[in-house]
Amino acid sequence: MFVVGGSAGVDIAKRVVDIFDEASLVSLKRKRFPDKEFYVRILDDLKGKDVVVIQTSYPDENLVELLITMDAVVEAGAKSLTVVLPYFSYSRQDKKFKEGEPVSARAVAKMVSVYADNVISIDPHKDYILDFFDAKTKCCSAVGVLADHLKSLDVDFVLAPDKGALERAKSAAGIIGCDFDYMQKTRIDGNTVEIKPKQLEAKGKTVAIIDDIISTGGTMAKSIAELKRQGAKKVIVSCTHGLFIGQALEKLKSAGCDEIIATDTILSNYSKVSCAPCIVDALKDLL
Ligand code: R5P
């Protein structure tokens, strides 16, 4: 199996090749033309081979790079093309919320489906968005690798920032061997919404909040501030996809966050955990 690492996927691609004996990394020539358009040339012979392209489709320039790289793989005569989208961009616009809007996740999926036979994505915002692909799909989760990391941090309980994310907190807690809960929102009056753990007391505890995405940091910051108000000893935030838009990191820190943990689906200084083992398992399953 031959693995192509796009510029927003090359670190994961190298890790995948390191732990998967049957995989080797494809040599590429990659550059931007003076007008910033993307250029790629595959330097290995991929004729008749099973090829995997790993590339996060965020931000938009990485989506274009993915499309062009897939075209190069098909031109090179690959037998099959599996695309790994560590972070599937536009996944939160997964339905038409208002009249006149697109289903952006479907638009991205259709573009990728023009070339891909198989698609693997990690913690997509909702599992059903993988149905937008015409290709065969496989969803994998970073909860296991995040929980393994959290295990060493003496976490008392894992918290989901809302009820919708409870399953994720439950699986992480199962691996760590601790309690779990979610932040419950209660409307007090027209202007006030109270948010606090549904059952557990944070006082004196080390709490790890787990979510799929941290974008502006607003969701996490509210939870952190409440946990600190309740006297939590330590609040750790963890997520699969750390977008950290704008002032997100400052927001988390000023809310009282003690530690930030993200994976390498989007590389940052907080990518403390790699998704490569989950991708290798998914590839073994799929291929
Ligand atoms: C929401 O459904 C997601 O799971 C995340 O909680 C949300 O996207 C995080 O966004 P932000 O960091 O901007 O609050």
C-alpha cells in the first residue's frame, strides 16, 4: 500500500507508514505557482497499486490540494484510491438550517467522491455525514487515543460539554476508569442560562472535558469557567480537532483552563496525541 501525505496530512502519513509494515510513503514534488495555485507531481510508480491519500480538507486551500492530488493519483494509474480526511471540513453545515443555505458537508463529500473509492474520517461531526460520500466509508474515533493520554493525568471525571457529546465522554471514562457526566443547560429566565454538570460535583476534582471540535473556544470556555467557579482543582480540555480560531486559546486560558490537548488532525502546539493508530486500524479493516 502506498501512502501520499498532503501538506495537511504528511505528519500523520509518516506516522502511519512507521507503524504499518505494508505501507510506504510516496515521494512527491509539491509547490505553489507564483499565482499560488497548487502543483504536485508523483515521483513513484503507482500503476496498479492501492493508494491512500491523507489530507485534512481545512482550510479551503487544503481541499483544493486534495482534489488535485487525487487527480494525480488517478492519472498515475492507481488500482484503488482511499482518502483519509483526518478533519472533514464543513462538517458542521451538515443540513440546511435556513432556507437558501447549502448542505456544505455534502458539497465537500461529492467533490472527494469524484475520485475516491474509499473514505476514512476521524470523529466527523455527525456519523451520518459520511453517507454524503458515494464512496465506501469508514469512521474512526480518536476517543481511545485521547483517553489513553488522559489516563496519566489523574482525571476524576470526564465531562461532555453538552448532552449530545455524552457518548464520547462515556467511552473515554470507560477507558480511563472514572466517572462521566455532561454539562446541563437550564434556562433561569429570558436573559440567563445556567450551565453546570448534571450530577457530579467539581469541587477539588480534576475534570477533563472532551469534545469533537474546539473552534472559537466559546463552548469550552463556558464549561471551564463554571467548573472553576465550583472549585475544580484542575480543568483539562481535550478534543479531536483543535481549530483554535482567533482568540480561542486566550479564551480557554483566561477561563482558567489548566491544560489543552488536541490530536494531529489539525497540527498545532497542542497536538499532543496522534490519530495514526486509529487510521491504521481503519485501513486494515477497510482494505
Ligand atoms: C458542537 O456541536 C461541537 O461539538 C463543538 O462543541 C463546537 O463546534 C465548538 O465550537 P466553539 O469552539 O466555537 O464553541
